[in-house]
Amino acid sequence: MSFNIALTGLAAAQKDLDVTANNIANVNTTGFKESRAEFADVYASSVFSAGKTKNGDGVQTTMVAQQFHQGSLQFTNNSLDLAITGEGYFAMSQDLGAQDFTYTRSGAFKLNKDNFVVDAKGNFLQGFPVDEATGDTTSVSLSTSSALQIPDSSGSPRATSSVYSSFNLDSRADAPTLPFNPTESATYNSSTSTTVYDSLGEPHVLQFFFVKNDPSVPGDENQWDVHATLDGKSFGSDGVEQDGTAALPFEPISTFKFDSSGLPSTTTVNGTTTPNVGNTFNPLSIVAGGGGTPGLSDMLTNGASFPANIDINWRDQAGTANKVPTQYASRFEVKTLEQDGATVGRLAGIDIGTDGKVVASYSNGDSTFLGQVAMVRFSNSQGLQQVGDTSWKKSLTSGEPIAGEPGSGTLGSINSSALEQSNVNLTNELVDLISAQRNFQANSRALEVNSTIQQNILQIR
């Protein structure tokens, strides 16, 4: 019997050595979780045995339990390197559209030839679908997840539909004495310009000219005409090009009147004066035209158009209270000048936030949400089945995977440009190695003693 007890001790010591050696071997493996050999004593008894004098039958390995505590982070220069801080796993699939997922903490990802995000074995990183504009997640179910793909195509152009302009006009300026002409600076007081884009993404220069009315004329005090040109061609409030001849002089797109405090008072368009709605001048909608309807599109010669009317808003996009047009005794100043169009853009970079949202940035200033990195957790992580390559699969004891957004509930957050290192403590492992070696030697000595005793018994005559 003592032979068997010593043999179980040797087997347990060997298992302890194996587990410790495996931990040491993977000390530099990204996402590796150390294991711990757990043992229990063995007692074989029956209803008639004398339990008080039972010495035991040795030891057995009950479990090799992985320890899922957090590993330290190693920061890199690759935005596709991902590390999880807290609980959770990345979901991976071996094939596109496959539902047989594996789970890992190793976030050393890269792009394959089709621009899918994969690991070193070619497994596809799964992501939740999101709204491209807002980034709102539309589903957090693994059944609706798909492989994350980074586009390599150009960003589509976006035609301008809104322009935002705000400024200060100098109340001390003198009214020009000559009729307005965009090519003669003496005929206007100030000007500013912005770039707008047509349906093909081609840029065009939209310029505003401000002409002070003669304050000696009754009703014209604190009043300014606003003219506009597109690529040097003047147009009216209806978006139709103007000739600027003696018979057809340049007409303003709008006329502003300020009160005695230098703030917007009324807006005049085509001879119709209306009080302002809000704290700024009323917006002006320039007719886009096209398809037989006269408008701004008729001024284009590249086969493009403006798909929608262009709204000129005399404020900033956020509607900030102090960003409205003013007429103060101060130099001309542009407070804001922006528009919502964009030319063709090319991929400039990829950003992944702590919430796992993947954002593509383009050279034209646009950004698009591509998806959200899928994360899962398990009720019992130690019940996961190891499949190698620092990956696991669900099992009966682990429970079903519970998917969710990174940073929500008990799920951890994601760190881009970082990798989670192995959580092996090399110093502790070396101490455990010495302890396991001594245990093996002690059980070997027990076998030797048993052999000596039996040899002595066999020599009795």
C-alpha cells in the first residue's frame, strides 16, 4: 500500500512540475493566464472500516485551475493592438459568418489581405453593428455580430447643404459711392469666403460681400447689403446668375438692418422685410435648381449639381448666443464660417475607443463608425475549455457567453495600442518549482525506503 501512496505523491509532484513549467514557458505569451495545480487527499473506506485508524491512500489531482486575474499592460504603436482592462473576452470566429466562437484575451490583431481584423492564426475579430453616423449600437447579440473590416476605399463626397456665417461689420465704415461690382474692391466694404462642394465633391468658392448703405438716406442707417458669388459669378437670392450690366445691376441676396445696439433687427429679401426670428438674421435658402429648374446648379460646368438648396445661416452651427452678426465700432471680424460639405476623402487613420467603437477618419475631415468590438463574459471563467493559442471555448461548467458593450455592467474597457501581458509571476513560479522538486524527491525517497524494507523482509530466514 505504501508503494501506491508514494506513487500518487510522485504523480502529484510531476503534475505540479508540469503546470509550473508551462507557466514559466508562457511568461511572455500575450493574454496567457497562469494555472495552478489543485490536489486532494484520497481515503478509501467502507461501512465496516475503522475510520479512526485509517492512514489515507495518497493524493490525487482534482483540477488544474487557470487564474484569470489581470495581467499588466504593454503599450505599443499599433492601434489594432487591444487590451482588456477588467472582465471580458474577445469573440473570434474561424470563418466568416461562423457561429462557433472561441474567446481570447490576446489582442495582438492585424489586417488580412481583405482588410478584416484577425489574429495570428487568421481568426476573425467579431464586432457589433452600429449606426455609421452616430455610433449607436444596434444589437449586442453574438448572433448578429460579424467580422470587423476596415475599408480601403475612398470616403464618398458630400454636397454642401448648409453654410454658417457670422461676423462683425464696422459701424465706422463709409458707404461706397460706386455700384457694387465683385471685381472692384472700392464697391464694397468687406468680404469673406468659404469652400462649398457639389455632388461630385469638387470644391467651389462661395464669397460674401458686405456693402454699407448710405446712412444719410432715411431708413438706410445701420443697414448693409449682402452680395454673393460662386467661383466669381454673382447670383441672387434665387440662385440665378446675374450679369451685372447697367440694365441688370447686381442685386443683393439679403439686406441686414441692425438696431442702435449693433444687434440684428430685420432681414430684407427681394424687397420684403421681416422681423428676425431669434437673435440673428433670418436664414436664406438659395435655390439649388437643376432638372430644368433655374438655380445655383446652372452655374456648374462639370456635370455636377447641388442636390438640395443651400441654407445660409447667419450664426454658428451650435447657435451660440455670442456668435451672431453684430455692427460694432470695431474692425471687420469673421466670428464663424463653416459648411457641412466634404470632398472625396481617403482613409487617414483608425481609432478604437475604450467603449470598443471603431472609427475611421478620412482626409476630408469625415469620420465613420465601422462597428463596436464585441465582448463577452462567463459566469464561471474557470470552467472554460482550453483549446490552445491562448483561446477558450464555452463548456457546460462555464455557462453560456453573455455578450455586451465594453465598459457596460461588469465588462471591462478596451485599451487601444496596448497588449495584456501574461499574468505569470516568474519569482513565485521559481519558488513553486523548487517546492515541487523537493516534493518529488521526498516521494522518491519514500519509494526507496519501502523497497529497502521489503528487501529486508525477503532476507529473513
